Amino acid sequence: MAEAMLGLKRTHRCTEVTAGDIGSEVTVMGWVQKSRNKGGIIFVDLRDRSGILQLIFEEKDCGEEVFAKAEKLRSEFVIAVVGRVEARSGAVNENLATGAIEIRAKQMRILSESEVPPFPIEENSKTREELRLKYRFLDLRRPDIQRNLILRSKVATMTRAILAEEGFLEIETPTLIKSTPEGARDYLVPSRVHPGSFYALPQSPQLFKQLLMCSGYDRYFQLARCYRDEDLRADRQPEFTQIDMEMSFADVDDVIAVNEKLLKKLFGEVCGYDLQLPIRRMTWREAMDRFGSDKPDLRFGMELKNVTDLVRGCGFGVFTSAIDNGGSVRGINADGQGAMPRKKIDALVEFAKGYGAKGLAYLAIQEDGSYKCSFAKFMTEEELKALCEAMGGKPGDLLLFAADKDKVVFDVLGNLRLELARQQGLLKKDDFQFVWITEFPLLEYSEEENRYVAMHHPFTMPMDEDLPLIDTDPGAVRAKAYDIVLNGTEMGGGSVRIHQADIQSKMFEVLGFTPERANDQFGFLLEAFKYGVPPHAGLAYGFDRMIMLMVGADSIRDVIAFPKVKDASCLMTEAPTPVDPKQLEELGIEIVKEKNPEE
């Protein structure tokens, strides 16, 4: 039966008890990790968020009644224990912070009993994730998850302190806002008092932080909750947190300078990593050409090589037809993988097809210098030799080639180099390789919408020298945009914003907005811009992604207290669920069942 605390006060968390407390009496409280009855002596591992502490119950110390209660202890019972700190009687446990001490129990109260949990509460659980997320309140007791969330709290606290030192003000922005459907889909919230009208949940505080710059607050930040109705991935959730910031009278270098200070302090304090400043910078064009990705992983080489000119007149139709259609031929050198079995190469071909490739050409350089090549019969010995030299190939290497439109080639080889690195164990989680990616294209052409769309958002400033191209060659205009990338993950991104009315109008025009539509969606911002707006720029980090990278987790679900799964549902609370018809009636909403086309 559970008991009350009856005036007991906890004096220490488990790992706050140290060898310096030997001989003193302490009161500790927590969950039973495990209990072992050795006949006349009971060993209990007590767990709280700080770690584990060993307790010893012997009848001569605690009395018959307490010893009898100790015999009933099972995993996840919640107990309070008063006892004396002693040096550990057995061998010191080097794996525990408290491995040199133990508590000899005098009193104990069972504060709460527990049913047998559906899975063990242990680090690096092998329990399938669906079960753990259904019982997330138990999963959150696991020490590794607790360490992640404790670190997350520490980073949030440090971020606030660092940005406050840099003159930033923490200001909250609304979470019930006007829907501006550019980019990802909005989550909509119906209004009861305005029937037929809806709020949107913010995808970011973008417009409000720009308004704060118009209002003279100079430097703003916020740990902002954001919402996007999009498909989930390992580093994506429907609701997430951003470290969001904006600065007035600032350009690219100003934003980067502040954020390099922030990153150096955070990764130094939290990860013990001495980040060397300045962080390297790479243009978007260079990143795509060298790594096939605008978020390149720099922990390993295997860079792309453009061999288009070299194979332009060769006899291999796959290469030449791609070039004739305006595409390119590029390859990567899988160093030392020349002896890869054909079955494994075929698996790489199938992998490449998943990213749009029609196939994958390969050339394995044997140790004796001969070639095992999928296209050898279409090229001369001299052409093959020249190709190997261009790729930096040597005996024992495997050369892999993609030929298609540039977008497909980059997608295929960018992902292929990552897959090969995974297979070879080259992705060390504690090797932090940062890079700023700059000079993104301002616009990208959407075949689906048959118009240009903003690569970031409609308020991103073009590079000054590219402004004359916005009418004649909009696809060539570069943006004053920048992403901070860590180990192949975009950790944050931002841009200098447009603050001149004529440039903003031109941007809307290029994006296909009529003045009426621009005013309908963004009128409140455009109105504010009539009354003196400073040049401003900002950046936002995916806070969950940052913590995921810091702790070396494989998914942001491991650093969020109550995450959703792939279909954006919560397995624990079963949200989303239908609601009471009366609630819908008050909102003037009717659920219409989808008709079966066959009916």
C-alpha cells in the first residue's frame, strides 16, 4: 500500500550523494531500478533523473517491518529512504557516478506502487519505438532520454543568456495568425466568433519579427513554437521549436558574426568541442558542384567530379544523350572499394534509382590496373584511362557515374556518397564539421505551378550586383541568404530581408503576385514598410535538430518530450481524434464524408 511522505524531505538527488557524505544521514527518493534479495540482505538500485544510487537493507539496521516492505519492492516502485552513507562494501562500480558509496537504509516509505512496465526502463532500449511512444511517460524515464532533455534545457538557458549579452530582447509573437499559404501547408484553426474564418498556426514568426524591426526593437529573439502540415522525416515534426532572431541595421556578415559566437559557446560548453572561428563558407554553387547537396557533409571526401567535357564525344550513348539534353555527367570515387561484389554494386544502382537515376555506370580499377567496367565496350582504352585520371582513380578504387539533368545527377550522387559513407563507417557523430552555405538562388522554377517560387520566402533580398537580372534572367539572381550546416544537416538558415518598397514590389511581380493578392496576404507588413523600415536580417535554428546533433541521436524524436510519429499522430494520447459534434456545430463546421467514386 502506498504511503504519504509524512514530513520526509529529500536532502539529495541520487548522484548528489558523494564520498564526502560518508558517515552522514541522507534522505533520498526515486524509482526502484531493480531489487536483488541475497538472503538476509536486499540490494536496491534507486533511480532519479540524476542517476543511480545503491541502497542496502538489512533487518538489523532497518527493523523487521521495513525489511518486510523492502522484500516486496519491484521495478518502478517509488520510494523514500532515510539512511547512512557508507563506502561501498563490495567492489567499486566504475560505471556509476555513485559507484564508490552506498546507503544503509534505516527507514523506508513506499510512496507509490507500480504494475510491471511493458518494457524495461533502460538505456539504449531495444524495444520497438511504437511501443515506447505509446508509453512515452515510461520511455521518458530512460536515463539516455532524460540526459537529452536535460541538455536541451541547458542549451535553451545558455542561448537566452548569450543572446541577452549580445543585446537581444526576448519577445513573444502570436500563435494564432493570418494564413499566408506560401511554402508548406498551414495548420488551420477555425474561429467561433468569426464563422467561416480561420486562424493559422505559424510556420515561423517571420512577418512579426520583421514588424518588430520596423518598431525599433533592434535585436529580437524567441524560442518559438512553429507548425507545418508536411510529411515527417527523422529530422522533421509537425510542431517544432526554433531559435529565432532578427537584427536591424545588419547585413550577412553581422548575422554570421553573432551566430558564430553563439555556436562556439554552446558547442564548447555543452559538447566540449573547440569550434574554430571563422566557420568556413561555401557558395551554394560550389556546394552543389562538389557535394551534390546544399547541406554538404564535410566529415569525408568522395567529392563529385564533372567529367561532362571529357566524355562529350565518346561512344557511350547514356553519357552523350544526357549531355545533348542539357544535362551533365559526373562521378564519385569510392576510394578503396574496387573489390566491391557485383551484388553490392547492383544494390547501389537500385539505391540511385530511388533518387531519379535511370541507372548507374561504374568502373572498378583492379589491383593490377585492369578495369571491370559496365560501359567499357563503348569507350576506347585511352578514353577509360583519361576518365580514371580525371576522377583521381587508382588501383583498388570504384568509380560511379550518373548522367542526366543536373538536378537528378546532384540528387543521385549527393545521396550516394552519403550511403557509401554510412556503409564504410565514415560518419562519426562527435566530428562536428560546420559550414555556412551562402549565395543561394533567389528563385527556383516550379514546373507544377509554371512559375518562379521563392527558394526561401518572398522577403529575401537579392544580391546587389544581381538586381539588374531580375527582369531578364530571374533564375540567375542570387539571394543574400545563408544556411548553417552541420554534418550534412541544415541546422539553421536566414537571409537579409528586403526593406525597399520598389524591390519588394518587383519580387512579388516576379513571383506572379498581383498587387491585390500581395496586399491581401501581406498588407499589414507592406503598410508598416511605408513608415520607415531599417535594413534588417535574421536567422532561425531548428532547435530540435541542433540538440539531436549535439547528443548524436538518430532522430529528433529522441530529444522532444512528446513527439509525433510519421502520420503526425501521438501514439500516447491518440491525437488527433474526432471531436464532439456540438463543438463543430458551435464552429459552423460540418464533416463531409468522402464519396466513393464507384457509388
